[in-house]
Amino acid sequence: MVEKTKILVFGQGKISGYLSALLGICALSGVIAFKFPSYLTTKELLGQLYTVDFARHLLLIGLILSFSLGVISFILSRNKNLAVTGIVTSFAAILLGGASVEAGAISGKGPSLGLDWFILSLLTSMLIFIPLEKAFRKYPQPVLRLEWQTDLTYFFVGHLLVQFYLLSINMVYTGILGWAIYEPLQATIRGWPFAVQFLSAVLLADLAQYALHRLYHEAPFLWRFHSIHHSCRVLDWLAGSRMHLVEIFLTRTAVMVPLYLVGFSEPALNAYVILVGTQAVLVHSNVNWEFGILKYILVTPQYHHWHHTDDPGYKYRNYAVHTPLIDMCFGTYKLPGNDWPENFGIVGNPVPAGFFQQLFYPFIRRS
């Protein structure tokens, strides 16, 4: 699998430039989120996923690194644009208050954009998966690989709209399907031990997602949306973010609403959300781990990579998200030993490049 992308070389100031620009933009965004938390932060995460003090420390580290790396890049690189971006954005963040910025009041009314969720997820994913992909890479590809800008845009938009998806799921759960809530069942489920609840939630969620995932491939109209996800020609930790906004809503609703209706406790649901978020990034990542006998119990990168291959023989295979046992039960399991696919995407790929082109692609009538 050959990719026509120039590999970044250490010592030329480009790596430090990209890092400086990214951290500077994140730092400036963080300061703005501090000033307008009612509009730019995910209220459900504050106090549960992170604290204000943690955010301030993270912001201070980001500012120091952004400015320092920007200076290094400015000295080493011929093209100063990235360095200037990092220095200017970090300096602007400092002028607006930096890590000591006064936090605005938080209102519990109305939805907000998850700018904080985007920053935390991006930094965490980068710090974990970029080193892993460098140390255990399966395919020789650079960090800034083909179409990385498109997938980063998906990552940004998907995380930014997280609260809107949460509100939509809640509307379906309490409004449209409120009649299906059976409190005695929910009380019984919540009485189960945590481990039993968690494993049951994983199984139920995987069954729901398997059914919808199979529909995405077999129903032509739904395939228009899902084909965007399969248009990735390179897989890594960022590739799983390429998903049409309609598909995100359908998938999250189809998975989370049954879990709410059954009545799993909040700790069990939180544990499941952590699992699905981690596994979704891992199975798309460029790591060569085969997991031994566990690959017959857990969906692994090798297993999911075969689902993304451009080989037509795998278009209707390996739908499960958490355990391949689901595919085994429904006759859609296929894993050729220890082999890995060489190419990804769609044969004769009809999906256009670019976020906005792909956003409207499913709605364009074809002759």
C-alpha cells in the first residue's frame, strides 16, 4: 500500500511547527471556552470527566509547549507559517487571560457546543495513539497521511456537536419511546452486579449496532451515508472519525436508546461509553497487534481492517463492533488466519474528497 505523501523528517522544523499550531489553536479555543462555558462546554462532562483546575493546568502546559515549539520551528523551518500560527495563537490566548482566565458563569439552559470535549479527546488520542502507531505500526505511513485534514474536520465537528446528539437521544428515549419505559424491569437490571450490567450492556449494544451496521451495507439509501466511512484509503486512529452526521445520529440513537430503556445504571453506561470510544479508535488504528486467541472474542484492528478492505468479498463481513461472536452467530464472520489486508476503501471510489462534498454526497440524486 503506497501513499503519495511526503514523510516529515526530524530536524526540519515541520513537526514542531504542526504541533505548535495545533496546541496554539487548542489553547486559544480553551481560553474562549472558559469565557463562554454556557455555549462552548459540555455541561455533563464538567466535574465528571475533568475539573476546572485540571483544565487550567492543561491549558498552561499547552501554552508553554505551543510557544516553545513555535520558536523552534521558526528557527529550523524555511516556511514560517506554522510557527507563526502557533506563536500568534498562543500569544492571543495569553492576552485573553491564559491559564488564569476568569471563567464565565455556567447556565444549565439550552444546548452548547462541545469545544472542551474536542480539545480533551484530541489531545488524549494523540498522546496515546500516535506513539503506539509509531512503535507498533502495521503499515509504513506518516502521521500526516492522505486526507488527514478531512478526518480531523470530522473529529472536530463530531465532538463539537456531542451535546446535540445527547439531546436528540434523550428526546427519542423520553419522548417518542417514553411509553416503552418499564420501571420494574429497570429496577431489576439496576440491582444486578456492576460486571453483569456492563457485559450485558456491551452485548445488547453490539446486537443493536450489528443490525444497523448490516443495514448500512445492504440498504442502498443507507449505504450512501455509510460509504463515506468506507471511503478512507488509509486507516489510523483518526480514520474512525470519518462518519456522516446522519450516520452518527442513527448509530448513537440505535445503540444508546435500548440501553436507556432496559435501565442500566449510570456507572455501567459510563463504562460502556468509555469502552466503545476506546475500541472505536483502536480498531481503526495502524497497529500490528493480533491479540492471539483474544481475537476470536474481541473485535481487533486486524478484524476490523478486513471489514474496510477494498476486496468485494469482505463488504458484507465483520459487522460486529465489540465481539466477533455476533458475526459467528449470524454467518458474517471472516478472518483469513494471520493475514492483513493491503488496500482499503471502495473499488472505483465514487465518494468525493473533502468534508463538505461528502456531507452533501448522500443527498445527490444519481442517474
